Amino acid sequence: MTVFEVWAPEAGRVEVDVDDVRHLMQPVARRPGWWSVEVPAASHGTDYGFVLDDGDVLPDPRSRWQPHGVHGRSRVYDDDLHEWGDDGWRGRPLAGAVLYELHVGTFTPEGTFDAAVDRLDHLVSLGIDIVELLPVAAFPGERGWGYDGVHLWAVYEPYGGPGGLKRFVDACHRRGLAVVLDVVYNHLGPSGNYLSRYGPYFTSAYHTPWGPAVNLDQPGSDEVRAYVVENALMWLRDYHLDGLRLDAVHALADTRAVHVLEELATRVETLRGHLGRDLFLIAESDLNDPRLVTPRETGGLGMDAQWSDDFHHALHAALTGERQGYYCDFGPLEVLARALTEVFVHNGTWSTFRGRSHGRPVDVSRTSAHRFLGYLQNHDQVGNRATGDRLSGGLDPGLLKIGAALLLTGPFTPLLFMGEEWGATTPWCYFTDHEETELGRAVTEGRRREFARHGWTGEVPDPQAVDTFRRSVLDWSEPGRAPHDALLAWHRELIALRRRLPELTDPRLTEVIVDHDETEHRLVMRRGRVTVAANLGSAPVLVPVPPGEPLLTSDPAITVSAGLVALPGVAVAVLGPGPGPVSGPVRS
């Protein structure tokens, strides 16, 4: 027996079509706009769809299973059929953790949850604490990034559907890995989006780069907000996820007194207490506004953490020398030093890229560094380049090691992008599989025009081409051979060092001291008894450092004596309290 319910406030007649038999639904008392009917013969595996005013059969807006794709009928899914094996799991705090961002479809050649499980031991040996999945809500076609999802309650079938995600989370928890899911509430994709047929899910009052805004504050928005908030709780509760990464929250247009993010934070806190395990929310925002991670009790929105693009831009520009686009305000080591100590480079200062002042200062005396995620690469910063090229495709190995050292010994919660740890040579391109010919052509042409406007004259891979997707799949033969094995060992040692030395997970931004010399291209970061000395230039330099033993060095020519570290060109050393170099990660 299954009770079917749907919100369709503008419909005069609603039916549910169950295996080609239609059942008339009735308005639900005290729930305006909701319709309901009980169908005794329907159970797990039964296909169905809703019919509004004798129109077409439409998929369920809250479908939990879409085995026939985004345009097909929904299927009843019974959550209780999965036997969980993580009864003892109590979560993993975000503070002190190392995250690993992966895209299920390109993480392995098979592109499924089950295949990804077979690679989890690699993440454990690397020292990862939390796996962050790119979106898995059902989206069109056989391949894609997932940011054009249209069935936000269903798991993408080619990855393994709802059962596959549960098996993946279970397998992660058995290995001590927490799981974060990237969710997109600021827009829906253009193909397979039937929400507007049901009600006022979107509003013309605001516009986003992706089309009409989700209706969070206009008439009818109470149920739309419930759709968003209850969806988030569903992932955490029914799939045992440990956290959510909220995509581009600056595009959530909401003028209500209680912002939808604050409402979500309150509900997640309630669920955390009910489940008795750690849950957290990580936001992506372009606003450089620390109120996002300020507790609700002191006037903030109560997010647990946010991505920190300024740190990425500062580190990327310092390593690569790139100054185009939003990198125009970054590059000098002084800017990188500000990012490491103040979080936001644009904290009320002028942004050349935006043509205006931008941001707000972080109170470093009161804000924990772990609330900001730092990264050298991620899906956006690789995939939104014209050819999806990684840093390993153009940077000197020594610079890759410097970047990893500053990331993994820095004050922020570090995030690695899949394959970064071994310097993967496979690109990670932008790829789609829109079934509509005109839509696919528009995506291809639009991307080429975008890069042409920025002066790009080289190849722009066709997002719709299967080969663009295929060459983005990780090559798992690389980690076991040179030169990738050396970079992988470097990342393992850095993460192990981070786990061993409490200075490297100290949340106090006031304890981060950074000195730099633009002429000699050197930067020294001190965190308590730990010193990280980096030479980004080609000429050797002598750098004064506090007393300490060499814990990790990128070049055997590095020497330390009499308070000076001798760094050859493009090298980095981590110094601090003994014992000497670590050999690998230790997991409790």
C-alpha cells in the first residue's frame, strides 16, 4: 500500500497514474494545495506519475527514484529495504578534517557508486576524512556534472540510483570516512524540469545566471521553501549523509526576515540532536560575507563553513603567474599572506574584476579558521577552464609541492580535487548530454563564445561530445608509477604531519604569522612551533627561521643551520618539533 501526495495548488483535478490505471486524488484538509490518495496495490518498484487537469502524465516533484530518466515516470522507493551497517557511526567533525571532492561519473572508468567503493581504500591511505560528492540528484542524459539536476529528491540512475548511494555511504562509514553531498537549490536544469507545471516554484521577481529564480519569498513560497529544506533533511536522514555543500548560495534570492539558510541551519541542528551524530552545512558564496558562518545566536546565518575562493585565487596566481579574469587582483605574495591571515583578500577593498569594492572583514579574533575551506583545485577551478586543464599539466613539480604544502599546513580546512594528489594528467572538462538537439547546440556554442570573449583562441572541447567526457575519467594506473608516486607520497606525508601536529589544526587565525619577500619570491608561514618556508623563485635563497627540525622537505638539497634554511629554487621545507620526517598517515 502506498499513499501518493503532491502539491499542485493551481490544479482543479489531480490523478495519479499507477501502472496505467488512474486514481482520483482528493484535496488534503488543512494543507492547502495538497492532494492525496491511497493505492493498496502500489509498493516498492511500482511506476507512477501525476496527471493535472487531464494533461500529460508527469513525474513526481518529490520522486525518490527515476529509473526511466528525467522525463519518465517515477517509481516507488522503500527506504527501509536497505539494511544499514553503520549503527556505530557518530560522524566526523569538520574541524581538523581533510576533504576530497569527487565526481562519481569520472572517478572510475565504470562511473558508478559501487566502482567508487573499490577506490575508497586509496582515500583512507591518503589520510582523507571526508568525501565530498558532486551533485547526484537526477539530471538529464548519460553524463554530466550534475549541476543541472531537475529531480532533486531522486538519485541519478546511471550512478546506481538510491540503493547505490546508500551502499557507498555505508562503505565510507565502515572505513571511517564521512560523506558530504553537493546540493543545488539556486536553480534547476532546463531539461526535464516540470516543477512550474505543479505550482509557483519559480519567480520572475529575480533572475539568476541560469534562468528564473527559485521562489523563496514571493506568493506561494512557503511550500517551495519546505521543498528545499525537507529535501536537505532527507539526504541527511535517509541516506545517512554527514553534511551538505550548498551551491552558490549568493543566488538564493530571499528577502524574508528569516533567510532560508537560517531556517535550514535551525532544522539541521534539530536533526543533529535527534540522530545523535555530527551534521554540518558548507556554503559556497561569492559575497565574502563572514555573516554566513556566524552563529545564528549572534546575528549570522549559522552555516558551519564556506568555500574560500580568495585563498584559491591568491595561491593559484602566485604559483602560475596567471592574471586574467578574476586573477587580476591576485598574484603578489603579499596578497597570499593576506589570504592566509585575514581569509578574505576582498574585505571591503576595491575589486578590479568587479569594478567596485567587495566583501566584509572577518573578525579573526573570534572566527575559527576551520570554517573556511581552502583548495588549490576543485571542480569549478579546473572544469571551467577552456580545456579543463589541471595545474599538473603546466606547473613545475616543485611548485605543485609548494602549493600542496601551503594548502595542507595552512589554517583552513583543506579540500583536494580527485587526482590532484598524484598530479593526474587527465583533464576534467565541462561535459553534458542534453537529449534536445537545440539545447545541446546552444550549450556548445555558448561555451565557445564565452571563451572567445575572454580572448581564448585555442580549442574548446565540445561539451556534448562523448570523448570530452571520456578523457576526463581518472587514469588509475598513474598513482603507481613515476612521477605521480612521488607527488602522492608528498601528499600522504603532509596529511600525516597535519594529523600529528596540533599546531596544524589550531583554529586560531591570530596564531598564523606570514612573512614574505617579493624580490626573493619567498614566503614563510609560522603556526606555533611549525614553520613552512617556501621559495617560489628559481634562485637559491637563505631564509631566517625559528628553531626547529626539518620535518618534511621537497628537495634533498635543503639544509638548516644556525637559524637559517637554505632553499634551492622552487622548494619548500616544513620545520618544527621532533621527531623527524613522518613515513605515512596514521588512522585511529
